[in-house]
Amino acid sequence: VLEDLEMPVARRETENLFQEQPETGNQYLEDALLRGYLKAHLPPKVLEEVSQDLERFGNRLLTEVKPLGWECELNPPVFRQYDAWGQRVDHIITCSAWKRMKEISAEEGLIAEAYERKYSNWSRVHQAVKLYLFSTTSGGFNCPLAMTDGAAKVIESLGIPASLKNAFDHLTSRDPKKFWTSGQWMTERRGGSDVANGTETVARKQPDGTYRLYGFKWFTSAADSDVTLTLARIADAEGHVKQGSSGLSLFFLKVRDEDKKLNNIRVQRLKDKLGTRQMATAELWLDGAEAELISAEGRGVASISNMLNISRIHNVIGAVASMRRMISLSREYALKRVVFGKLLKDHPLHMQTIARLEVQTRGAFLLLMEIAQLLGLAETNMASEQDQLLLRLLVPVAKLYTGKQASATVIEAMECFGGQGYMEDTGLPVIVRDTLVLSIWEGTTNILSLDVLRSLTKSQGRAIAVFFSTVQKKIELASSTAKLEPAVRQMRDAISRLTQFIQGAGAKEAVTMELAARDFSYSLARIYAGALLIEHASRSDASAADVSAARRWCNQELCPAATEFKNSSYDAEESLMDSSLVYGS
Ligand code: UCC
Ligand code: FAD
């Protein structure tokens, strides 16, 4: 104090201007919703072991992984096309922290956990939670993990053929020296959404039964991966290929040989991206890459959809993790930052702002856990047909909804830090940039909305029936809880409006479900998340915050499709007006 008084006034004032950095602790221990969820759902023995593992992992993230993640951000991959002597080498050089992330991923069993199934159907929940905790400190390594999980899933769903056994063992290994990651090369210049018409890569059969691939892959993330799955059109004896979806087959290939030499692949360049800069996304020429056909001919899209559905779940994990991280930091900051004479936490309007983000994040988190639970059931032969239909429907619903939610949430949360939020070296803009991609890759919002329709059409109405019956069941349990009564009423109202919409959309000629797809999918997401929040809040040990989150969600979120439908927004005339609005009269 004495020293302070002796300091010159100007210097004292300058020092007072320093802002305290928000510090968060063990992410597992600090996440009340996560812990409440696990306590409510996991069998006691599993809960005990899983909690211990998560607490330990939470400490490891804080002390070891977080600094590595920041190193990955500061040392993005570098592309070296030629060596000093003019030889073409196409080296993608990654930093040591990135390599360490790969080892840690193996040590922690971030993929292995899901395939060993130590906790039977609960293993997927355990894995999802570990990935959720890992995500924002992983320095972008969550991306290759998503694709690796997807590749392992495809191989497992093929019955682990003998030719792929070795690859499967590597992809699901806990041994850092053995662990492989996979890429997912679907996008070509003519189309990332319309893969069926956009794929130009040709596969030529070799006398030994393998294939050689020729083509150009326009986006290949984590191009340092060991193996990849990709699509190509098999050429017949005359060199002709079949166009469209039924001309596409799925291939497995090793990206490099044992000497690290590329498999007849040339790297054109690394993409210059807004975010995910820690990770190498390359443009690749396949110039006779040796590959193995792993689907039936012409069943490429259906086969790779096993990968898509898994990597889309990882996308949901990434979305929820980004939201949670930004909120954790915002609430910490609000405990330290003084404005207008009091801490930010004592400004009700600021608290309202973060509380709204918290409600969003809770809905998204419960949606993620529901999907992980259903996936776990499906993979241990414990899922009913209804569970499987629900899983198929909820994956695109959750991917499209949380991708958008996360973008809005992290931008709002960035503002919670004022100008500091915009400063690069706080690390906050990294989270924002890396979140913005979540609604683009793995299928854009519109494409996922159309996938929602695809899943409904394919099930011939059964999936939507399961959706409604599951939601009803969840809210019925809560109807006797007085505090949840308004939320349950709002849910019933939303369900009835959505039912009317579905009936009306079928009857009204000018209405196309395609135009309604996005709003409809949002309605499904909001209603389902509302039901999950209500279910969570109706537990006997639910907190006041659980109840409040359910009530607020139902107040704010339910059923945009019905409103738009009532306002004739999907009529042909209105649809024409869309183009006029976009292009002017
Ligand atoms: O973007 C990428 C990022 C890599 C980085 C990873 C990060 C992950 C997160 C990290 C954590 C933060 S990789 C590229 C992603 N690309 C896409 O997502 C493609 C988007 N486009 C689509 O999804 C389209 O809807 C297509 C390509 C699937 C449309 O193809 P088609 O051939 O025109 O569609 P069809 O004819 O309707 O479907 C062909 C078959 C059908 O089965 P059958 O023939 O039995 O009736 C469909 O039911 O495929 C089936 N199918 C599916 N089945 C299509 N989609 C699915 C699905 N999702 N699930 C099950
Ligand atoms: P387009 O398909 O041209 O879409 C343009 C717009 O049109 C979008 O808004 C879309 O929603 C809309 N649209 C398209 N079709 C319809 C429709 N039928 N109805 C209504 N709207 C429609 N791909 C890989 O295969 N592997 C990777 O590793 C990979 N990594 C990536 C990494 C990053 C950082 C990014 C940004 C992309 C990556 N991608 C990867 C590519 C990504 O999957 C595609 O960019 C994405 O699927 C969209 O495809 P597109 O770019 O061709 O856009």
C-alpha cells in the first residue's frame, strides 16, 4: 500500500488499467450440467470410473494440452513443395505440438474408447464427453479425430474385412506409435454439397484387383493423415464412367508409403482459411494413387454416409464445446471486470446476456448427449427400430442447428469481453473463427435440412411418428411438476402446431417441403431440445437453474415452421419473391 501511494499518479492509473485474465479450472469439475447429466444417466459403477477418468483428463487438459493447443495455433502447418535441390517433395510440415496431440489422442483412447466398448452402450457417451472437453484445447486436432472415427465406423460396418483389419487396428489403437488418423476426401471443385454430380475422379482397375485413382480433391483437411476414404467413378474397359450418384464407389487408400513418400499424390497448395488454421487443408491431385475398393460398385455415397453421420456428431461436439468454453470464460471475466463502479456480474443486463447463451448451450448439450446415447445403443445391438430411426433423424437436425447456434453464441460471448474479445492474443478470436466453419463443412445448413427430409421420406413417416411419441413421453413425466407446467403447455402447443404444419404441407399444393426444410428442421431441433430440457429439469434432484433453463427455452424457441406456414411463406408466390429480394426487381 505504501509503495502504491509513493508511485506517481499517472503510473498508478496506468497500472490500474490492466485487466485480469479470465482463468478457468478443470473443465469437467466446473461443468455442472455435464456432471448432473452423467449422474442422472450412467449406472453407478460406470459413473464412478468415468468420473475419475474425466477429472484426471480435465487436469491433463489444463496443464499439458492447453499450452500445446496454443502452440498449434501459433505454428500452423507449412507447405514445402521443392527441396533445396529442386526436387518436388510436397512436404506438409506440422509442428511438434500437433504431433503430440496425435499421441495424446491415442493415449486417451479418444477413438479407441468407442470401439472397445468397455462400458457397453455407455462408451459412446464417455467418448463424446472426452472429445467435448478436449475440443477447444485440441489445437484443431478434433478435426482429424472426427474423420478417423468416421473411417473406423465405415470399416466396422463393413464387418472389418481382412484387407482392412490392419487399418482398423491402427485407427482404433491406444498406442501412440501405432495410431493412425484418416481423411475424408469428398469435395471436388464442381461440388461439395452435390457430390453425386461434382465428382470427376476416375478409378482404373489394375490386374491385381486394386485401383488407381485420377482426379482433383479440392478440400482435404488434415492432409497429414495416414489414410483416407474417398469417392471415385470406376472406368469400364473402354474408359467410360457412369455419371450421378450410382456411378460413385468408395475407396480406401494410404496417403503415404512406409518411407513417407506420397502415394502418387501431388499437393497443389494448402488452403488459406479464415479459421482452423492449425490444421492443413490441402488441394490434392491424385495421379494414379493406389486404392482399394471398399463398397459395392455404385454404392459409394450410401457407404460413406456412415462416416458422414459420425463426423457430423463430432461437429455437434465441437459446436457445444465452443459455446461452453466461451461461456465459461465470459462468466469468469464477469467476476473480475469492474465497470460503472461494480463487477460485470452485478449488472443484471449483462447477466441476462450470458444466461441466454447458457440456455442455448444447455439445449445443445442435451441434444448431443441424446445422440451419443442412441449411437451407443445402436452399436451394442440394444437399439430398437425406433431408436435407430430417431438417431438417423436427430444427427442432421442437431448438426445443422448447433452449427448455427454455436456461431451466434460465440460471437455474442466475444462481445462479453468488450474490446478484449476482439484481441487476437486473448485466444478468443481463434474460438470464434474455428466455430464459424461448423455450419459449412460436413454439409451446410440447407443440405442438412434436405437430409432431414431424406431421412423422413426414407422411413415413410415412421421417423416423424417416433419423434413425436418420444417428445410426448419426455414431457409427460414432467406434467405433474408445477414449475414446469407452463413449459409443458408451450411444448404441447408447439407440437400441435408442427403436426398441423405437417398435415397442411402435405395437403397444400403450392407448398413444397423443400422450401420449408430449414424452418422445419429448426422446429424439430427446438422441440426436441425443449423436451430434453424439461426431462432434465423434472429429475428429483434438478436445480432451480435446470427448471429455469427449460422454461426459458420453451418461452423463446418453439416452432418457427408453423408461424412461417401460417404466414404463407412457403407459397410459390412468396418463393418467387425470394429471388426478387435477392436479385432486385
Ligand atoms: O466437410 C468435410 C469436413 C472435414 C473435416 C471434418 C470435421 C468434422 C468436425 C470436427 C469437429 C469440430 S468432409 C465433406 C463433407 N461433405 C458432405 O457433408 C456432403 C454434403 N452433401 C450431402 O450430404 C448430400 O446430401 C449427399 C452427398 C449425401 C447427396 O448425395 P446423393 O447421392 O445425391 O443422395 P441420394 O441419392 O439421396 O443418396 C444416396 C444414398 C441413399 O441410400 P439408398 O440408395 O440406399 O436409398 C441415401 O439414403 O445414400 C443414402 N444417404 C444416407 N444414408 C445419403 N445421406 C445419408 C445419411 N446422412 N445417412 C444415411
Ligand atoms: P456449395 O455446394 O456450392 O454451396 C453453396 C451454397 O449453396 C451453400 O450455402 C449451400 O447451403 C447452398 N446449397 C447447395 N445446394 C443446395 C440445395 N440443393 N438447396 C439449397 N441450398 C443449396 N470437404 C471434404 O470433402 N473433405 C475435407 O476434409 C474438407 N475440409 C474442409 C475444411 C474447411 C475449412 C472447409 C471450409 C471446407 C472443407 N470441406 C471438405 C468442404 C466442405 O465440405 C464443402 O465446402 C461443403 O460441403 C459445401 O460445399 P461447396 O463448398 O461446394 O458449396
